[in-house]
Amino acid sequence: MARPRNPRTAPNLADHRRALGMTQEQVSERLGISVEMIRRHERGDSRPGERFRRGYVRLYRATERDLGLTAPGGGSAATQDPPVLSMPVAVRAGDRLGPDDLPGLHRHMRQLVVLDNQFGGNELVRVAGRFLRSLTRQVGAGLFEPTIRTDLYAAIGELAEITGWLAFDAGRHDLVRRMNQESLYYSRLAGDTSVELLTVQNAGMHAGHLGRAYEALQLAESALSGPYRLSPRLRALFLVRRSRALAQGGDRAALRTLDEAMSLYDDGVSASDPQWVWWIDQRELWWHEAMCRSDLGDTSGALDAFARSADAVSAGETRSRFTHWAYLARAQVKARSWADARVTLDVLQPLALHVASDRTAAVIRAATAELRELGATAPADVVSQAIRLDTTVAEELGAG
């Protein structure tokens, strides 16, 4: 339900590799590590363990600090995302993309993720879409150095995945499917299984959101039964997708599948896991449990799980807090839990001034419509609160 929140490292490994004229495959053989893990290390998706850091130091004849693996004051290096979204100058018409441009592309994507987690996707999707179109036009014209082809394709695949997520949050569903297809195309060209799997799970999430339970189930099964080597955490993710699809179809086996996913989640994150799996946390699992129980008609169980999920969101995570508490408000309306609904609607009102998310707006609209349908049986003050919130959300979306 949320984009990854953990910061990446900012290594210089690719620059040192290219300076020696080495390929990722050659580094892989020298260090005894997979090519895909080399790519993750170079992109900053995963920080090398101590043994591999020593290996990079020996191979490239540089210090960990020179390689960008430690911050000047010690500890792991982390990127500091500037508050203003900047377009990399490398995508100007006629420029040839080269090795020096790749860090700017990844910095731009990190900025998109940071801003999405704060403000939602409605306005950001246009920015991401323009950037992606500009980038793919240059790639289509061959305006890039051949030495960065694989890394560039991987970056475009990741950018398309991010754009698809933003489109989902903005309710632009045709664009979601196009971006997912674009992401799969470039990720497979690059051999980037990490982003490919992330896109498959996003496609399953989107299919479920549109009520296409069978499609969502098939996407989950394609990962669970496909050629991928799924770690316990990745398998847990796709079992969650399977459980959601089963619940949408009214199959109570969904809860057993979800229990299996939660058990695998407890195994933790392995060194081979992609960076993005870190966002699969306990509150996300509670939210998925709530959605399953809601689809299966367990109003009370869903309400309890939504409450646990909402309470686990920190105050600083504006977009996530707005979304989780909106689902809680709707569950409270369904359960006729009026006292709690009053508190939740009060929490949501100020958040509505900062987040532009059509997806969350739809949840609030649905809760407000249900209150109106209840008529005199719903407390007038709760109805008034919901209408005021719904109006604020609509005004903010319109202002964008």
C-alpha cells in the first residue's frame, strides 16, 4: 500500500568499476557474488556486507569512504534528498546520456518517492510522466553511451514503476497499466528481477483495487510458481496478494494464506532481498488483514485490524497517515462506531490540506455517501464532520 520509505546508500562503485574498464560480470566473478547483487550495490538498493566491502576496497584500491560506502563521520552513507524536485540536466534535447548522468536519474527518483510519501501522487504523476517520456525519447534515438545501456534500462524500468504507483494513487488507471507494462519491458531488458517483481506485485495490487480478483490471483501465482527465487519476505508479499484475491472472491482460505504470509514475515529480511521489501512491515500486514476481513464480511475483525494499522503510522508520515486513517474512518462508519469516528474524522481534517490522493479521496467519499444514506440514524455531527472533510478533500484535489 505504500512506497518504500528507507533511504538508499549513495555509492560510487560503478564509477570505480568503469575506471578500471571492468564489467559487472567480471566484478561478480572476482567477488563471488551475483551480477544482480552487484547492480543493487551500485544503485544503492542494498549496502554490501563487511566481507564484500573489503572485497570492493581490495579490487578498486580505494577506501570505503572513497567508494561511498561510509559517511564522512562513519556509518553507512545515506542520501539527503533535497526539498525541491529537480530535473536532471542530462535529459535536455540532443544530450547524450553518460555514466555521470546516472546518479542524477536515481536522485530524481528518490525525490519523487520522498515527495509522494509526504503529499500523494496526484500532482507528482505529471512530473514523473514528463521525465519518463523525455528519457525514453532519448533512449529511442540512441542518445546514450553504450556502456551504460543495462544500467539505463534498469533506471527507466524503475522510473516507470514509480510513475505507475503515482498514477495508481492519482486514480489514473489506464496509465497505471501502461506504466507497469513499460516497467516490465525495461526491467527485463536490464535483467533487473528486483524491479520486475515489484512491478508484478503492483500490477496485482492494481487489479485487486479494480475488482479483478481473478487477474490479481493469477499475477500472484505467476510469482509464487514462476522461475523466481523468492526469499521468505518476498514469498510473504505474494502470499498477501494471493490472500487478498481469494478474499475478494469470498474464499475464507484467504485468512489461512494470510497466516502463512505473517509467519514468513517473522523470518525477517535476508541479505539477498531487494531494498523495497523493507516497507512490508507489521502495519501493512494489519491493513491487508483488515481488507481481507472486510471483503469476507467480518466487520468487527476488520475494524480491529484497521485500528491497529492506523495507530502504527507515525505522525510524520503524512500521506500514509491520511490513507490509513481514512480506511479506519470508513470501517468505523460501517460498524456504527460513532464515538471513534468523531475522533478519526478530527484527525483527518488537517491532513486533507496537505495530501492530494484520489485513491484516499475515494475512501472518504464512500464513507460520506454511506453516512448520507443512513439519514437520521447517523449522528448529525458525524455526518457534518464527514461532509466537511469530503469538501476539503475535493477542494484540494481541484486546486491541484
